[in-house]
Amino acid sequence: MLKYRPEKILIEESVVDEPMTERVMAKLPGIPYEKIPSTDDLITEYKQNAAGAASGFTAAKTFLLLAEQKGNFLKKCPGQQSRGQSRNVCCDYHVINAVSNCHMECSYCYLQGYLNFPYMIVYANTARLLRELESAFNAEPETLFRTGTGELADSLALDWITGYSEILVNFFSSQKNAVLELKTKSDCIENLHGLEHNGRTAIAWSVNPPGIVASEELYSATLEERLAAAARGVDSGYPVGCHFDPIVDFPGWQGEYEKVVERIFNSVPANRVAWISLGTLRTTPELYENMRKRFPMSPLPLGELLPSVDGKLRYFKAIRWEMYRNLIDWIEKYGGKVPVYLCMERPDLWKKVFNQEPPEWHDINHQLVSYMLNMKSGK
């Protein structure tokens, strides 16, 4: 994969002396940098200069901003936040937003229709992050927190610069009611080797057929590189996860996706796979327009996508059901009874896919965390 190197580093004055800032600057010697009082003027300037420009999103990524997270690091997954409106089944996931934006250029990435300030941002006040996590987990000792860092950024794409994985893996190793998922399209797991993770961190990869990776997931690791990294992660004792999301409808998709499933279980033992999620291509109307502007050669927006209850454009329900059922059958064929769940789907489709009523959201979470913790521990 292509490693990120910014053209300029901007440092918010409040984090100049943070250890994270020192680490990033040491990893990126020779890059011009500038200290700024706050991010307020940058936000205003971006909105004025880049509003409506498809190229603005890409141009903003050339700046790396080291900033103070003034809001909450830990939040509920958007699936929880929208559960009442859309009635999508939720898996009770929590997200840590320590980094914002991604240098990879996936044509379908929802960030291009979501972020209104798309600089590459690393929040450097890590001590406050750990205090916030500790407080949240201690406040609900009976809750099992399944927590990931992949909502606003790839979990590991910048890790060679930030070392955030070391901070978080070491922290989660001693938590009694929380586990960590590092979700990535990279193969950057070097910092994870040798850490005492205590089986409480899973490394997960988004996967798609090689053709989709090559045409729609620019600057990311190839499928072969991702699976080779997964095998290295297993060798270091980590549970692994896989996310088929988005599953894309194209001629011959059945054969291509079955090959991906087979390659996964040829690369890693089934008893080291903590979970697999399935989700089909979906966009908001704004994201749909951004895809067409930024990636005019992509065929993804040309598929039959219809408005759904939650306002997103999706494939016909019959197409989604066929995709899910086929993938579940292939997972059972090559991997056996690995936990599988759907992402952002309504109860009626869950029932049709699994031939049973969907579990309550807290039960899905409990089942996934319990399965992971009951796996034979590595290192």
C-alpha cells in the first residue's frame, strides 16, 4: 500500500508539548510545519475555498493536523444513534475517534460525504483519551464494550507515524469489560508484534475481490497483502476479524466472493476468526453525487440503487438477501461456525437471512465479545 506523507504539518498550540506530537515529528523529519493558535480559522478557510469542489477533499489530505480533541473520544456507533429512526439492527458497537480521515481513496468511502473539514487529523492529547476510556468502562462494569477505531479513519494506515495501536493495545490488555478492534485496509501491523495484548485486541480487515480492491480501493493494500498481514497477526496471538463491506453487485460476483472466502480460511485458521460482518453497498444521496464527481469512471453509482427507509440508496432487498445467504454458505463451507452478523440492515431481512428473529442489540454484542474472549488465547 502507499504510505502517507503529508506536504505540511500543522500543530495546534495546545498540543505542542504532547508526546504524540513529538513522536509524529520524529517520524516525519524534513516536512515543513507551522504552529497555529487553533483549528477555527482553518475550518472557516476550508469551507470558503473548497465548498462544492470535488478536488477540495483530496487536496485537504495533504495537510496533517496535530490537534486537541475537545469533544468526546468515545462515542456510540452511528448504528446505535440511528436505531430508533431507521430500525436497523445494531450490534452495540462503540467507536474511538483518535484520528480523522484517511489517505486511501476508496470510491465508496462515506467520509467524502460526511467530513466537513477533511484534513488528516491526529488528536494528540492521548492522556485524556485514556482517562476518558477508563472512566467510561468503570462506570458500567456489567457492560461488555466492543470498541473500534475505524469509524473516521483506517485504524492502522497512519500507525507507522502515530503508534496509536501500541497505546491502545496496552491499555485494553488490562480492561475487564472491554475489547478493542483495529479495522484496516492496510498491512501495517508492525507495531503490534510483541505487545502483551492479553487476547483483548482483534485485528480486522475489510475485504473484497482483487478486482474491486484494484479499481475502487486506491492506495490500499492488496487482498493478498491484507491476508498475509492477517496470518502474521495470528502468529502474534491476535484474534482476527473480516468485514465484507461493501459487498458489490457485478457480473460474476458469486465466483469472486467465494474465492475471497476460501482465501481467508486458507490464510488463517477458522478458530482464530472472532467475527465476520456483511454489508452491501449503500450511499447517501450526497455521497452518491460525490462518488460520481470524484470517481467518474467507477461503475458503483451506476448500479440499481433505490432509496430505503433510512434515507440511504441500496440494492433491491432480494439482491442483498442473495448476497448474504451465499456468503454465509461459503463461510460455513470453508470456515465452519464463525460468528457472522449483518451491518445496517432491518429486522425483516435479518430474519429472512438467518431464518430466525434477530437478537437484541446487546445480545449480539455480548455474543461477539464472549466468543472472542473464549477463543484460545495467543500471546
